[in-house]
Amino acid sequence: MDSTEKSKAPATSVSTPPFSPTSSSSNSGLPPSPPPLVVLSPCAACKILRRRCADKCVLAPYFPPTEPLKFTIAHKVFGASNIIKLLQELPESQRVDAVSSMVYEANARIRDPVYGCAGAISHLQKQVSELQAQLAKAQADLINMQCQQENLLARFCMDLQQQQQQQQQQLQPFEFFNGGLFFEDGSLGLEPLWT
């Protein structure tokens, strides 16, 4: 392999835990076993960029090796150097949010190259206004139905009162007074037998 092929190959760092004299003293009868090799995989950003992942890689905490698509999308839109510059300028407490925002914006920019997130926001605002209009119409219909119900109930009550009054009026030509039958003018309701 020449030197250009070595620089293009993805780098994996191998680290061994430091040798501890206390661990070998407990097993004095046995020969010391070699410490296990721990293979650290480079972060997704360094894998995609095909470079060696340093111990203090700025991108490693935010682009783990299990999520290469996350960096690929952000890299297409923003570029690796811009992502690194942005992360270095921010305090560590804000970097996680910045990376998630960059990935979201990159996804939106890939889906809609002209408007990006603004297009998604505009679409959602349009949906909200349409739903608010539907809600206002439904509330107006509900109020209208309640008014109609109240009007029907009032009309029913009036009709019922009128029927009761008519029934009472039909019974009013005859009054019962002290057990006798008289008209409203006080005359007896019978014609005399002799004339």
C-alpha cells in the first residue's frame, strides 16, 4: 500500500487498558494474561469524511457511528467545515440542540430546496388557519342549533299553553255556582216550562 491508500482507508483506533500491578499480584501463581483489546470505532462523520477520528473529535458526541445518515444529510447541506465551526463557537450545553436543528433543516432543505423549513412552517400555518375556520364554523352551527332548539321549545310551550287555554274556554260558558248551573251572565241555563 502506498501512502495515499493508507490515508483514504478508514481508521480504527485500538487502545489497551493500562497495566495494573495490583491485578497480577492477586493471581501470583498464574502468568499474567494480556489485557483485552478494545476497538473504538470512529464517529460517523470521520467515517464518511474518511479521516482519522481523534480522541477529542468535535463531531463524535453528536454523530455516533451507528447513525451515519444523520451526518450525511447535514454534510450535504452545510458542509463538514461549517458544522465544525458552528459547534466550536457554541457552548457544549447548546451543541446537541444545534446538531438536531441542523439535521432537521438539512432534511427540510433536501425535501424542499427552495423554502426548506420555512415551507414546512408555512404549510403547517395554513393547516392551522383552515382548522380554525372549521372550528369557528362548527361552533357557529352549534350555537345556531341551540337557538333553534330553544325556539322550538318556546313554541312548544306556547302551543301547550294555548291548548290549555282553549280547553278552559270551552268549559267556561257553564259555571258551577253552589251546585247550580248558570251562564256567565248569571241566568239559568234552562228555558222556562211555561211561557
